[in-house]
Amino acid sequence: MIRSNANAIHSINQIDAIQEVSEINMGKLIFYVLIALLIYWLIKSRRPKQEEHEASSESVEDMVNCAQCGVYLPKSEAIHSHTKYFCSHEHCDLYIKSST
């Protein structure tokens, strides 16, 4: 009887020890998950600001269409001649030849 009580007490002590270790490990796990979420939130909250800054730094450019073929291109890449815009020198020359 004394031996069985000692075994029972020993078993209870082992269970308590296991529970304490589990609680400590669970506490660490929750701590690390919270740290990971905080880091994720910080990184995510900074990204949209960078994207907005990049988008605002790019200027919006006017688009014009070629008087010969009608293709649209940025005004800075177009060839301007006779108050018209062209996509290439060849189309500029063709337009001038066809209008004379």
C-alpha cells in the first residue's frame, strides 16, 4: 500500500512536471508567434508607402497617335512634324509624300 501510494505520488509529480514544461513551451510558442506577427505587420505597413512613393515619382505622360498608322505612343517618343505626331521617320516621310 505504501509502495502504491509512493508510485501514485511519483506519477502525479511526473504529470505535474510534464504540464509545467508544456505550459512553458506553450508560453514560448505564443511569444514567438506574437513577435513574428509584429514583424510581419511592420514590414507590411511599410510596403504600401514605398509603392505610393514610387508611383507618385513617375510622371504621367501624354499619349499621341501616329498620323499615318494611328498607333498610340508616349509624346516623348513621338516624332513631331507639321503639327502631327508620328511613330517613326518612315511614317513621317510617307505622310508628307502622300499629302503633297
